[in-house]
Amino acid sequence: MIVLALVQNLALLVALAALFQRIGARARQTTLRRRILSGLLFGAVGVVGMATPVRLLPGIIFDGRSVILAVAGIFGGPVVAGTAALACAAYRLALGGAGTVMGLAVIVEAATLGAAAETVRRRRGWPRGARFFVAVGVLVHVVMLACIVALPGWAGPSVMLHLGPSILLLYPLATVSACLLFQDFEEQARGRAALRESEARYRDLFLAHPLPMWVWDLETLRFLAVNDAMVDHYGYSREELLAMTIRDLWPVDDHPPMEADAARARPDSGEEERPGQRHRARDGRVFEVELASHGITFEGRRGRVTVAHDVSERRRLEGQLRQAQKMKAVGTLAGGIAHDFNNLLQATLSAVQAARLQAGALPASSPVLERTLGEIEAQVRRGAQLTRQILLFSRQTPAEWQTVDLAALVVEQSSMLRRVLPETITLRVEPGDRPLPVEGDAGQLSQVLANLVVNARDAMPAGGTVAVSAEARGDDVLVSVRDTGTGMSDEVRDRIFDPFYSTKAPGKGTGLGLAVVWGIVKEHGGRIEVKSEVGRGSTFQILLPRGAAARPVAAMEPVEMSHGAPAGHNERILLVEDEEGARRGLTELLSMLSYRVTAVATGEEATAVDGATGFDVLLTDFRLPGASGLELARSLSERWPGLQVVVMSGYAPDELARDLFAGGAVHFLQKPFDVAVLARVLRHVLEAGATPDP
């Protein structure tokens, strides 16, 4: 009966300890107040055990307080164990009797050994498992038996006889059971805390994610949760979204395919990516999104969590990049066409000027023939000016800073500008009546005019008027481009010079035209002022610092063929030109200028020429089949020291060649050139070694 009562007491205490452990699970944390509260709970369990003890002899009781205090020391530490021990000791003193001293000794040793064992375990890094619990249980209760010596002499042997074996068997077993139960509770508590922390972390990540995210129900398609980014991006409030379904985000035209897409979604299908879908915001804006989703169970509902990435801006930039690349390709193509056209113009100009020279040498020259040849030459010059502008706009000519008359430039560019305007738009040119010099690059300034006129054209789809004017304004030169188009709002006007910003329909512009204008004007030390009003057109005013006396924009000037072209003195010229018409025409002109000419088509033919006496001048095209004119010049200069080199091309020279031309080592002629320019260059090369400014 004694053993059974002891088992019942131990079972009661373990059960109460488990109950109080659950109640005080949150209390056994880090603060002192919580530790004391936890100790009081353990103490209360011990007091209950002492209130229902096994009474062996008068004043001598046995219960499970030692088990509870050891567990308090192991799982609560010194503060918890000490608080519980004080509560139990106070109650034991109140009970009194012959076993009081032993009872107090057991309270102290159980709490102390439990806390000390846990401290040693932590320092040694031992695992807290069944072996550890058995060791502590045995140690505590061996010491408990040793405390029997504190009983009166007559009671010790009787207690040892009746309860000694039971204490060594049942108490350690109860200690291990209580410890395993507490450890299981603690692991569950840690798991729940980790789960709460994880849920809080992922909730925060979900809500604070920079991309729109939502959870939707697979059955009803209703939104179950949305984050802040979705609220901001789609324009709906959180409450509105939670009352909507994903159908409400689809444009009407997209409903059938999107319905089928949603029907295929499964909660267990893992991660899915769906590019190229369209969504509609609250304000009616439609944009393209890429979606990534994953199956999830949310509040007991089968659904999917989805992340949306708005790629409309990326698509726009990709389109603009393709357009810019296309324009670059068009520019390269235009430059190549201009080069070939310059070769044709060179052949035509050489033939016409040769014919004019021959006609002028006849005793009775025909006025009609002279007029006809002059008209042909004038048209060739117009063609040359056109190809020069094409090279400028295709960036095939280098930036050449010089004094440019903006008034003359506006007049010169007017024919080109009219070609980019439809018949419904009238171009008015107001260049002023005096020179307007600025320091700059004529090609870049021409591009500024072209870009602004094209921008004005696009603002007048129904037609209108574009006015281009130039005038002096203080220390600046003012160029204005006015249109009668749709105008701009203040918001658009603030962004028109941003790269890739465009209000035009897709495919109608790159968004780079005005950005290029801004860059060129800033590079020239100028500024741009924009005046615009919706429905009343726009005015772009460019102010550039005024320069010194202006030099006319580079153009070939008509030359009297009967004189003004200095003749040669029978010098030998090696002509290398792969264009047959240009080669024949230049050969004839050079012969008429009293030069001895050897004409070949390629660099290989030039190196194979038998020139024992050498040549005075190498006149070569810049780009030859298989090699460049510069490479040929280097090779032939080693063969004939003192050979002068003149390079001609329908292209502008590249950076390396420009350095050579600038240094005077090689001389350059831009095709097409007339006989007077050719004659002056050859004489200067032969006599002074430097090319005059044509």
C-alpha cells in the first residue's frame, strides 16, 4: 500500500507539473519576473505533493517534491529551482514534525543538483537526453537516501527498510518521465515559436515585397491575400481586391484564353511561369506582366501564390532599342549608298569637266553645248551636296569645328528639310538678311534642324506649317523651329529631352531625336527654350554663342574651266581607283592637266606596276578591294622614297586616317571633287607638300 500511494503521489505531481508547464510555457523565458513566476508554479506542484504525501511515521512524510525540484533545476535553471525550493521549504516548515530537517535537506539538494547538473551539461556540451535524465534522477535520490541520517535515530532504519528500494527505483523513473515530458513540451513550444516566427517573416516578406503578390483560390478564383505593392500598382484598395477575382484583372479580349489558363492551374503543380499576359489596372491602363506562381494551402483553401512583374517598360525599351538599331543600320546603309553615289558623281563630274575643257579648246565652241555641259555639272554638284548631307545624317563624317553661318546653313538645309515633310505641311524658311556666325560642326547643326523639323512634322498629322528662322539676339544666334501642331502639356514638356521618352505610337519613333538635339546643343555651349500649349503648337528656340566672321558651309564652287586649274609639268602620277568610270574620267583630266598617268584598279595591280623611274604622286582611293589606300601608300613609299600620297574617298576618313591627314603626311580629297580642286591639290603637294583648304 505504501508503494502504491507513493506511485500515485508521483503520478499526480508529474501530471500537475505537465499542466503547469503548459500554463507557464510563456513565462519560462528570459526575464527575471517570468523566471520567478515559473519557479512559483513548480513550487505549487511541490506543495500539492506535500499536501497529499505518504505518511510512513508520525511527522515523517514522503512525496515527489524532489522530482519536481530536480526538473525545475534542469529546465528552469537556478532562479526557477531556487524559487520553487523556497515555496516548498516554507510549506515543509509549516508542516513541522520529526522529518522537517530531512525534508528541508531534500528540497535543497534536489533543486541544487538539478540546476548544477544542467549548468555542467551546457558547459561540457553534453546532449540533454534520457541518459542525462537517468543520471540526474539517480544522483538526486541517492543523496536523498543519504539525508535519512537527519531523521531521529529510531526512524532511520525503518525508513530505509520500507522505502529505500522503492525510492531508488520509482523516483529516478519519475524524474526521467517528467524530464522527457517537459522536453517534449519544450520542443513543441520551440517548434510553435519557430513556426510563428517563420509565418511572421514570410508575412512581412509577402506584404513588403516590391513586386505585386497575391494568393488566390483555385476554386473561386477569388483573392485570398494581396500585398502592398499590388495595391499600389493596380490602384485598388486592399478591401476592393479581396472582394474581386483574378478575372477582374484581365482585359475583356483576354478572358477566353485566361479562363483556360486558370482552369489548368493545380495546387500541387509546383512553380509555374507564365510570360506575356496582360492585366488591367483600376484606371483602365493595360500592361504586360510575367507571372510566377506556386501551389499553396492558405487558411484551409487550395490556391496559388503569384508574383507579377510588370514588363511593359522593358518591352518599350526593347522596342526602342530595336528601332535605334534599325536606324543605325539604315544610317550605315545610307552611308554606303552615298559612297557609291559619290563614285558615280565623280565619274560623271570628271567626264563633264573633261568635255568642257575640250569644248573650250575648240576654235568655234557651241554655246548650246557649253550650256548643256554646264547644266549637267550643276546637277552633279547638287547631287554631291545631297550625298554630303546623307553622310552627315548617317554619322559618316567626322565632327569638324569651324565658323558656320547659321543663316546660310538654314537656307542650304531647306531643300533637305522639305523632303521629310508631306505635301500637307508647308515649310517657311526665314534666314535673316545678314551672316550669323557660330563656332560648331555644320553636320551636327544640320542634324539639330532635321530632328526638330521631323518632330514638328509628327505633331501635325493633319497638316500645318513649320517655320524655321535664324536671327541675332544679343551675343547669341537664335534659331527657332515653330509648328502649328498639337502642342504639349507641361508634364510632357518637362520630359521631352529624356532619352527614349516618346509620346508617339509604337514604331513611330525611338525617343532619341530630341535627346540628340539636347546633347548637340549643350556640346556647342548653347541652350534650348521650349514654348508650347496644348492645341496651339510648339516653338523650339536654340541659342548658340555668336562667333567671329563666318566661313561658308563647305560646298564645291563653280570654277572657270579655261583658267584657274594649274597645270602640271609632266610629273608621273599613279592612279589607283576601282570604280571604272571614275578611273577613266580622272585619267583624262590628269592627262589634260599635263600629267603622265598610269591608272590601275587594285592595290595588287599597283604593286605590280613597272616603275623603274618611280612616281611623283600616288592618287588612290581610300577603300580598295583587299586593302586600304593607306596600306598601299606605306608599301609603295618604301619602294619609291619621296612619293607624295593623295587619298580620295566617297566616305569620310576614319580616326586613324584623320590623324595622318592632319599631320600632313597624307593628303585627302572628298569625292566628288572638281578639276580645279584636284589641280590645286596636286600642285601644292608637289611644290609645298601641304594641301590648301579647298
